[in-house]
Amino acid sequence: MKSLSIVRYQDHQTAAGLNDLHPVLRKIYQHRKVSSVDELDHQLKNLIPFSQLKGIEEATAIIVSAIKNNEKLLIVGDFDADGATSTAVAIRLLRAFGVSRVNYLVPNRFDFGYGLTRQLLEHALNEKPDLIITVDNGISSIEGVSYANEQGIKVLVTDHHLAADYLPDAAAIVNPNQPGCEFESKSIAGVGVIFYLMMATRSALRKINWFTETRPEPNLASVLDLVALGTVADVVPLDKNNRILVDQGLKRIRSGNCCEGIKALLDVAGRSRVACVSSDLGFAVAPRLNAAGRLEDMSLGIECLISDDASSCQSIANNLHQLNIERREIEAGMLDQAMTELDKTINSVQQHELPSALVLYNEEWHQGVIGILASRVKERFNRPVIAFAADDQQIKGSARSIKGLHIRDALDLIDKKTPGLITKFGGHAMAAGLTIDTNNFLKFKQAFEELANELLTKEDLQGVIYTDGGLTTTDFDLTLAEIIRYAGPWGQQFPEPLFDNVFSVDEWRIVGGNHLKMKLKPADSHLVIDAIAFNATEEQLGQNTDKIRVIYKLDVNEFRNNKSLQLMIEYLEPA
């Protein structure tokens, strides 16, 4: 565990309506700047209305016309969990609307790359679609949309990625991040965008009396489990609107009203359905689903999400689980190679002397795993990281950033300053993808490091961990742990609560090869609490185990139907 600066959130004035909450939970909400109890009301009626989305009327009219005329629809997705859930939502709801001629196509990242490319369009022509609907992609597919237009195929773009200077010439675009869109939740995931379009489509179909006794109106809440999964998996900020979508989806999962695929993926990951929270989706379900897109073909994951056959979903989930094991092994080897290369490059200097950004490339690295590699290196060094893998005469990069550097805007600056250096790019503030020519690697590396030096301060590069302060002895309580567990949903920019206290180590042992299991005593107390630190060693305890400072989560440990309090340790250091 690296050395971090520990900062406690500032206390704010008690928000209206929060006085009746547990005082610890009230403080947690204050730290997350919850201004009123209304922000915690996760009823679906509080969703932002779909009418705020620019292009929603045109897009809805196109879909309704296609449905009425029995046109053939093709959903073009993406090869990550957001893209897979977006595709599944579109397929499930269009079929529920009575559409029989609808199929999907998801590009294999190794053959086609990202988005609606001309190459993918040539493949899509075999389907002879009348209308293509992109989900979680398309805002940068200028050439692909143009080629579709030439072929007489209408394209409807739904996306959430940041737009470039030019937009594709699509029949309609629904994207809260396109210029002129006033939709308040700019952080909605791709799966949220297509869900909103389906809401608008159902509303339009109602007006023309499309639904009948033989074609009943579907309950759109039936796909909220998929919306929750895609939103959490894409690590988008959980603003109020996204929290509503995730909370409602989690409630459906916990009640058993979710698709067979999510049930199977939770089962194979050893996670409880009835106790499912956002971290189960983010750290157990999403990686297994993503393994299909990283190592093989995301069609496998999509089939798991659109099938209603429990046996088939269980079989696919088992395959995804094995792929995820393989992905972990590949990732571990790549991380070892990256750390060896970094040690050579920086000559084992202290962290504060590292370059402001790290750019890595190995021609042997797996193209589907470089995103995870970039994340792991970023976590270790608190630096923006771009990891590249070979792709014929080009190399593909996956970027992960830190607070202080908007990675997509940074790539845009480099592209404008040195046209042609980057072949193509796209993404968000914290994650992006790009392609460059292999012989441009060193030139790009220098340009990115120089830009990072300009934009990032020493404070930005100092790793910081924020906590909700310390707990009293009486707060170490199973009831409080359960209250906090379900008080979210927790996630990006609405983080799960962390606390910090000084403890003495009553006893410790290594379990599972690399996990530190301990019994801790709070200062001035005889209370003994179970704790575990994953991927930690006894060396991190230091010489003096009488006083260690621990940053932790309150966790509910379930074993053989028995529940007990456990501390999940995120960081520890000598007190």
C-alpha cells in the first residue's frame, strides 16, 4: 500500500430533512453535499424527463415509423459492459414493442475496432437493415454514418461520449453531451441514453394506440437491472439521476425480478442476489461480462443478457467466468512487465520524482487488457497512464486519468497542436481510447508527458484518500454496517464511506496467499474487531503494531448464514 495523504471531508451544515437519520449516515450525506432529503428520493417519478434530450423527438419519430412499417432494425453496440447492456436493453424493449425484425451487431475489437466504422458497415450490409441504431457509440463515427447514407441506410445515433468538432450526418442524434443539449445529467451512461429513448418511444406508441390486448404495453422497469449494471460498470459519476436508475435496478435484482443472465453472473461470482449492491455489479458482474469483449467477442455477453433461458445463461456465465480467470492471468503478466519497464525507465526513483504522466507500450501486450493495465498503473502511481498494444502498422492505446487532467480534452489539444500525430481518439474526462502509427510512439509519448507537466500541479500528483472521519467504539456495529451498505447506491463521485481510526493489532495472519487477516482493537477499548486487507503483507504493518492508522469500510461478513461485522481495509500506515 503506497503512501497517501489522508484528508477528512469537511463538515457541512445539516441538510433539511436529514435529522432523523443515524448520526453517522447523516454526516456521510453531508460530506457528499446532499442538500436535502429530496436528493435521496430514488423513485422513478423523479427522473429527469426525456423531453430534455436534444433530438429525442426526431429519433422517436424515426423508430415509430420503422415499427409501423415493419422495417428491419440493426442495433450496433460496443464491446464493453455499457455497450452490452445498451444492446440488451434495445433488443429486449424493441421486441416488447412488437418488433420482430431486429438484430444486433457488436464489433469485435480485434477485427473492427470501436464504433460504426466503414469496415463494420460493410459487414452490416449482409443484414440488409433499413435502420441502424447505435448504442454507446456513434458520435465520432463520421465516416461510417456517411457510408451508411450512401447505401441508403438510415442511422440513428445514441451515445454519451463527448462530441468532436464535427458531428456525424445521422438521421437523428441523442446524446446529452452533444452541443446544444440541455439534459441535466451529462454523466448518464450509454445504457441510460437508450433507456431514455425507449421511454420516449413507448410514450409515442401510446399516443397512436399501438398497444392492445394481444400486444400489451411493456413495463420499462423490467430492464432497470441492465441499466444499473451498465451505469455502474462504466464508472460514470453517480449524480441524482444515475443514482435513481442504479437504485431501482438493484432493488429489482434483490427482489429476484432481474434477467436470468445477471442472476447467473452473480451466482458464478459467488455474490448474493438478495444482498446485491453496486460494488457487486462493478467488481463481480461487470469484469466477467467485460471478459468476453476483452478476449473474444462481446456477443457472448450480450446473449447472456437477452436470453430468458436459465440453463443457457448459466452455461454462458460459466464460460465468462473462465474467460475472466484467463484475463486476470494475462493482466498479471502484463503488470509485471510494465513494472519492470518502469523500474528501468525511472531507475527506482521516489514517486514524487516520477514523470507527470506514464506512457507504456509492449508489442506483446494483449489489446483487450491494456485498459485494465492502465488503471492498475494509475492506481499505483497516481499518474495519467496510457498503455499501448500492437495492431498491425498501428498501435492502440487505452488511457486512464486522474483528477486535474481531462484526458479526452488533453488528446484533443495534442491533436490540434500536432495534426496527424493521433489517428483517432475519443472518450471521457477519466478514460479514453486512441490509435497512433507505431513509428509515432516516441513523439506522442513526449507530447503527452509535456502536456501533463503543463496541466498538472504537484498537488494533483499527490495521492489523496478522503475519509468520513473516525468512528466511536459504539459505532462498530453490525446494524450501522447494514444501514450504510444499502444507503447508496455508492459509486463514482458518490463514494462508499471510508473511516479512519487508530488501532492496535491483537493478532494477524496471511490468508489466501496475499491477504492480511487481523483482529484490531480501537484505541482505549477492549473491543476486538475482525479486519481484512486484500493484497497486503505483514511488512505493511510496520514494526509497531501497537498503533496503526487504518482507513477502512464497515462491511457485513456473511458465512454459513451468519452475519458479523468486518472492516475492509483500504490503507494502513504506522500511527
